[in-house]
Amino acid sequence: MLKVRIIPCLTIKDLRLVKSIQFSEHRNIGSYIAAVRVFNMRDVDEMMVLDLDATHTGIKPWLLQEITKECFMPLSLGGGIKTVEDISMLLRLGADKVVINTSAVNDPSFIDNASAQFGSQCIVVSIDAKLVNGEYHVFTNGGRKNTRLRAVVWAQEVTKRGAGEIFLTSIDRDGEMNGYDLSLVKSVSEAVTIPVIAGGGAGNMGDCLKVIQEGGASALSAGSIFQYTEVTPLAIKEHLAKNGIATRI
Amino acid sequence: MIAIVDYGMGNVGSVKNALEFLGATARVSNNQNDLKQASHIILPGVGAFGDGIKNLKKRGLISVLTHEVFERKKPFLGICLGMQLLATVGEEGGTHSGLGWIPGTVRQFEIDKTKFRVPHMGWNDVSPKPEATLFTDISSRIFYFVHSFILVSEEKGSVSATCEYGEVFIASIEKGNIFGVQFHPEKSQKSGLKLLTNFLHLRA
């Protein structure tokens, strides 16, 4: 039986591991390499690493290589990906999937080209959504730019264009640790047939259970809970398993 | 030296990282001489069937691969698309001829997509046959999959493991020195690294 995945998401800024709240107030929480090692040792299901500066500074191959050398779990890399050449380079460096966001909104045909060349399974489209006047709008550029696209409509379009997976983050809940935005997750996961990774808001194991049971997510991503609490990916999986959800333990 | 065939398809970096972690010398290459010198050949790959075959042809690799595997009996491992390309026919993006080493067809999952999201992405249980060479001494048989297409073959004797996702499908094949896995051993943590170790222990 296919297992629900628990995916630690690491964000890097100024070469440090950081954690944000609502996509701002980035707090330096230490060395990314130390975090990568810990998660590899803990045998996590999958990991996601996003270089938040890469949109401005360009992709840093050396940094990504440092990370991939330490990872024997599926690894998605993102930040600053603009061309199919970028994707090709990341796959050579040891990425299994790439995460694209702003470039996909700027030129949706990038998704078609990327999935045609590398296969849908390696193209993760990241959607950052925020509630604006009762509707979920898609934001790009690290949450700074409102595209006015509706999250559900955009999710359906990226699916049609060949995305293999959606990484859906609630900007409102990011770093708040007060639970996932269940209505956002539910609306998107019901609207598409590809896997949806829910992100933003995990504060305890109950939140994780809810986003799977009520939100319908295929996988969940979390950051703060692993940095600021004692909860481990394994503890979450055991909690899910106790509640009848298949996990890899 | 282990040759990882570079034909522009896929996560060659992560296969190389895993082999080097295991202490093997691995070379990502599309050079015929490297394939000739290699002790083992790995055909990795993620991507579309048609492009995969086209790229192998374009780089002139099919005849050297066939020679090294069938005449010199080198252990060969196809991973994901690399296994699917061994089929006779692939139905991804039109109908394409494959290498034909395993009689069979590569087709989409025929499952209810409202219940089973496609791609089949994540960790799933694999059921190997007791005699399956690559699964020796692997206790946790949960491996990482990422695919939308599956290999269907009537040659049951070559099927060494199955998996289930809405339908039962081939998770691995074994035919003499030819091995293939639908999942990604290079990304399946300890179980995957052990499977690769078992492959590295084979001799031509």
C-alpha cells in the first residue's frame, strides 16, 4: 500500500538554514548541512530543500552538491529555476525532482517543456497561496507578488500542463504552527488527480493527521515543528499509523 | 568500474552518489569504451519512453549495450524508465519500439484516478519471489516509486517482484544477467543501498 510521506522542508537564505513566519521574519536556525545529515540519519521519507536567494543570486551548484552528497532519500531541490538547462544541471547534481514556482507562473509553457523533457514525475510545481477577500490567491516571488490567479484554477492548469506533483503552501499559516489551512488543501486536492504535498502550519501531530484525513493531502511538508519542537518525522508517522493511515515505519 | 549510461534522461547524479557511497567506482558516460570496460552497467532514467529510445539511438549506444549484456553477460540493471525501455513496445506519447529484451508493453496505469493519484509517487510495499537475487537479505521491502507507466509482460518467469497500486504490476525483473527495477533503489535508503550492493556483487 502506498504510504503517506512526511517531508521535512529546509529553506536556505544567506547560506544559513532559516525558518520564516508568513514568508517573512526569516530566522537563522543554524547549519543546513547539519540538518540534512540529521534527516538522512533519521531515514526520512523524502526531503525538500529550497534556496530562497537563488531567484536573485542564481543557482549555486556547489551548495546543492554539498546537500545531495548526504542524501539517500528522494530529494527535491528548488529556488531560482528558470530554464530546462537549470533542471538538467540539478538532476546531474543529484536532485530527483525540481520545484518550480515563479517561472511557472511567468511562463506556464515552461511546465509543458520541462515535463516533456524530464517526465512529469520530476516536476513539482510549488503553489504559495494566501487568503485575500475570501479567496485563495497565488503569490510568487517568495510571497511578495499577488498574481491574482486562484489557487484551484492554477492547480488544475499546472496538472494539465504536466506537473507531477503540487507543493501547496499556505502563506498565512507558514511558521505559525497553528495547523494547516484545511480548506485550502481540501479544495486543491479535490480539484486535481496528481499528488498534493501540503505545507505551512504544522504545530503538532494532530495537525498532521487532520491534513491527511480532512484535507486529503498525499504527503505533508513541515519545517518549524522539526526545528522548534521534539516531534520527529517518525513520531508523526507513528501517530498517523495508529490512526489507520499507511506510513513507512 | 560501474558505467551509468548517460543518455540525457534522469537523475544520474543520485545514482552515482549512491554507488560511490557504497565504495564503487562509478562513471556517468555515453562513451562506448566506458561501457566496454565496465564490469556492470546501469541504465537509469526518468522521463518519457520515446525520448529515451531516441536518445539511446542518437548516441549509438544500443548495439554496444546489447553486445556487453548478451555476449559478455555483464550484470545489467535498468532503473525505472531504464527497466521499461527493455520492453518490446512503449505506449507513452505514441507507440515506440523498445529494446525488446523483455517481451512486453509499457502502458499507463489502468486504475480509477479519482481513487489513485497518478504519478504513483512514494514508498510502497514490494513482494519479491523467494529466489529473487537482488532482494537477498533485505528485510524491509518498502521502496520509493515515481512513475505513471508500468511494464506488462507475459513472460512470468522474468518477473522477480510485484507491487500493488490499484492493480498489481511488475516491480522488478530478472532474466539471467538482466535486472530491472521500477522503483528507485538509489533513493530507497538502506533497503535500496542493500539492493544495489547485491547487484554490485554479481559477476559476469
